[in-house]
Amino acid sequence: AAGVIQSPRHLIKEKRETATLKCYPIPRHDTVYWYQQGPGQDPQFLISFYEKMQSDKGSIPDRFSAQQFSDYHSELNMSSLELGDSALYFCASSLRTSGEYQETQYFGPGTRLLVL
Amino acid sequence: AQTVTQSQPEMSVQEAETVTLSCTYDTSESDYYLFWYKQPPSRQMILVIRQEAYKQQNATENRFSVNFQKAAKSFSLKISDSQLGDAAMYFCASSNEKLTFGTGTRLTIIP
């Protein structure tokens, strides 16, 4: 079965540079979530989109922005990168049936970002 | 707001034995879901099992089962017949749309 695809899988950037992470959800899934997992930590929710509209927002820095496109893929844009942004960034997708109840979130393999 | 607590940072179990991982949560939501995710050294997040809060029956998936105590806000994971491939970090999570994770329990399987 098709899974969530994330690209790139690894990314190395310098401080103050920008980065764009891409996520392709499971076909027919309409909801995308972004999570950040620092070393030795649990994943923290950043932001989510349902039917191309921002659905919820968590602890996402103002330097980060995201959107979901008409084909349901999503991009997380990160500017003015800091050393503390080094982490594993997960995208997850789900199918929100009836617009109310959330189905299970399936995670992509993650993008490992290293900021030097 | 939701909070999830996993009080066991590390657990170990002999191969083929049974182990139970603990999780408690707190939420003000009436409709929510509970999950256990497994994160092996590859760091992929793999769904183990899910429980709908409105269902009283405990979820089971092959060797994995949960003990869901809604009144106590407890959601423990039992792994039967432990296998070497079960070694991983296990995260408990609650959800009403976004997932809120616990701090994880690192499970070691002793051959």
C-alpha cells in the first residue's frame, strides 16, 4: 500500500538559510500534519491542514510557514534557520471522515534536518 | 489541552515473555482517540494499535492489546510473546485532531 512520502530525507543547512520540506500524503487522504522531533524527545505538533485550509496550529515558530496544495501535498517552509531547528520533521496524513472524526494518522519516514 | 504521561522511561523483557507499558492521559474532550506508536532505531513512526474512547471494548492487534480504563484515564499496552523485533521506543498518544505524545518508553528485548 502507498505510504506518506517525504522529501528530502536528509538536509544540511547553514544558520540563517532557508529550507523547504515536502510531504505527499497517502492517496485520498485529505488531512496533513507536521511534527518536529528533537533528539531524545517526543514529536511535537506544528501545524495541520484539512482540505487545503489550515486546521490547527501548535508550537510552530513564526519563521516557519506551511501550506497544502490542490493535489493535497504540503510544504513546510523554514526561514532564518537556527541551530535549534535541527530535528526530525515528520509529516502524517489521515482521512477525516464526515469532517468531524479523525481517522488514524500515518507517518512518513521523516526529514532529518541538520543546521550547522 | 491534552497531556500524556509515560512513567517508565525504560523497560526490558525476556524474549517470548509478556510486558506491559503504562500510559495515563488527561483531556477535556469527550471524543478522542488513543494510540500506541512504535519508533525503532530507524526512527520511523509505526502505528501499533488504536482505541476509540467511546468504545468500551479493549483493542487488540495480534500480539498487542490494550487495557483501556476510561474513568482512570489509563491506557496500557500489553505485548505478548515478545520478539526481538519489538525492541523500540514506544509512544502513547492521545488525539482530538492533533496528536499529543508521551515522553516514550524504551523497550529492550533480552534474548
